[in-house]
Amino acid sequence: MNQPDNNGFEWDDISSDSQFVVGDVERTEVKKDKKTVRDDVSDYIYMNPVKTKKKKSGKKQHKSQRKKRKKTWKKVLLAIVCTLMALVLLTVGTTLFLIFKGKNELLISDIQISSPDGINATVQEGGQYIVYNGVTYKYNENVTTLLFMGTDKRDLNDQNEQGTGGQADVIVMMALDLKNRKLTMVNVPRDTMTDVAIYSASGYYTGMKKQQICLSYAYGDGKKTSCNNTLASVRRIFYNIPVSTYYALDLDGIAAMNDAVGGVDVVSPETINKFKEGQQYHLQGGDAESFVRDRVHDRADANMLRMQRQQVYARSFMNTVMSSVKRDPSTAVDLFNDSAPYSCTNLNAAKVMYLAQDVALHGSLSAEIVTVPGKTTLNANEQAEFNISEKEFYEQFLSVYYEKM
């Protein structure tokens, strides 16, 4: 028999289904819950075993650090290369955009050419075709024109009143044929008689008056409106040919531009002041201005003689610039920037980039300098008047802007 415990009962007397009392408290059977698979699973938390790092030896640790540094440098180099490539693509993209934009601005195909009076010519399709003396001519869409104006002002600051903008002593139509690689500079004598738009001091249009074309520049603000008025007068002479660009340079700009290209070599075609006929000179500073500006005022042909010197200078200057641009296209942009303080123009970076890359890709241009044909006389007031020989000039016009079919 089992021994009683401290409470006075024996454990064998308790069956599995019986109730029992401990002291004064009645106790019931403790039932065991039936365990299921779900209970087992939910009662446990599964954890990944913790991996303990083995301590590396000194050599292995240094080798690991070198690998990390190598990976870091690879990432840095990759970032640098990607950045440089992005900058290159951006630069190339910008350059191509400027070139494309410049081409569209320079080459104008939408034209409305007028028909000259007294000339046996028929203008068709707005000037796309012209029949002259039985021969058909087609407009050359590869020609772009820049109007160059050299003023008699030291400074092109805006003027407060119309009529005080100065005069355009030098007027040159520069026709650039990109297809045939030819630059034709057509000198328009400052005394050429043509219709000039007149404006009041406050800027109101008052009518047209036939007078020297150089005075067109005076009826403006000395800058943009003066350029546009001169441009309008020149286009009347050139049968309304489109002009994509104008460029006006003041007197101080002559020496500045001359020295920017390292000076210009010329042979004087006449004897005037310090320059002797047939002598060669390397013009620098003020000598360049003297060479292209000096004239004898009491001669009717004084301006024509001066234009001869200007042609000599212009040819040498253009050859110098073309050679520099061919070696380094950025020279054109630098020269354009250097001229900014002395000029007024609608020439922009896009046009300069297009022209520079054209010269760089296709080489130099052949240059020809011609003068509008005509005759100079003195009027009753002893003022020079240049009247154009219409027939000769029209044929010159066709040779510059048209091609025979």
C-alpha cells in the first residue's frame, strides 16, 4: 500500500475519472488537450541560424580592402566617363542644332522679286524664274546675302532723335554662294541716288525722297532702325532680293577688327596722304582706318577711288579670316564676339556656326569684288550723285543670284 502524503490520502486511491478534495477545496480532473499539427507549428518560431564570421588573417583583410577600393574607383571612373559623354553629346547636339538653325535663317527660298522698268525681262513665280532676252534663269537658293555698312560714327549708341544716326559711308552686299563656293562683294557707292524713307525727329514716317543712299542710315536711332532703313533702300535697288543678315560697324571697329586678325597686308592702288601707289603696307591700328577712309573731297570720283582701296583691303582681310577659320572654325565666333562693342547686327551664333563649319568642311571660297555700274556727276549744289546703269546692273544681278537653265 502506498504511503499517505502530508494531506492524508494515498495516490493509488485516485482513479482517472474521480474527483478529489484537497483540504477544503474540491479539485477536478486535469484534462489534457489534444495537440494538433497546427498547434505545433504555431507554437514555434523558426529562426535562421546565426552565422559567425571568421576572423580574417591580416593578408586576407588587406586584400579585401584593396578589392573594395578598386570597386570604388571603378564606380568613380564610370561616373566621370558617363558625365564626360553626356557633356560631349550635349555640346555636339547644341552645335548641330545651331548649325541647322543657322542654315534655315541664312538660306531664304521665299522670294518676291520685282521687275525693273525698261528691261526686257519677265518675272515668273515670284522670281523663282526670270526670262531675260529669251534666256530662262532660275533663282539660286544656295545664295545668302549679308549687307555690310561702315558708318561715320565713332560710337553706335542709340540716338534720341531720328536723323542723327550718322551716314553709311560703306555699303557692300555680300552674296555667298555655298553651292559654287563663291563670295561676291557688290560695292554700292554711298552717293547712289535712290528712294529713301524719311522719318520725323519723333520717328514717324513722312514719305519717300530720292537722295543719296548713305543718308538712309541717318533716319534711325543709329543702330537697329538705321540698319533696317538702309537695308530697305538697298533692297529697292536690288529688286527686292532677300537679305538674311545686316552688319554695321562704327569707325573705332575698323582698327579693332584689323588688329584682331593680326593686321592686314595691302598694296595701295593710289597715292594719297601717307600711302604711295604700288607700295606694300602691313596695316595696324589707325593706319587701317586711314587706308579705307581717306579721300580727296574736291573730286567727283573721290569716292570711287576710295572704294578701290576698300576693295583691296576687303579682299586681303577676307583671305586672312578665311585662312584662320579653315585652321580653326572657332576663330569666326571669336572674331564675332570681338566685334560686338563696335557693331550692330542681327548676325547670331547659329549663323556664324553654320558658316564656320561650311568653310571648315568645304574649304575656302573664291572671292570677287564688283561695283554697281553707273556714273557719278556733281549736282547744282556741288554734291556727288551716282546714277545706276540699269541694264548693266540687271545683268550683274542675274549673274550673282541666278543660274542659267
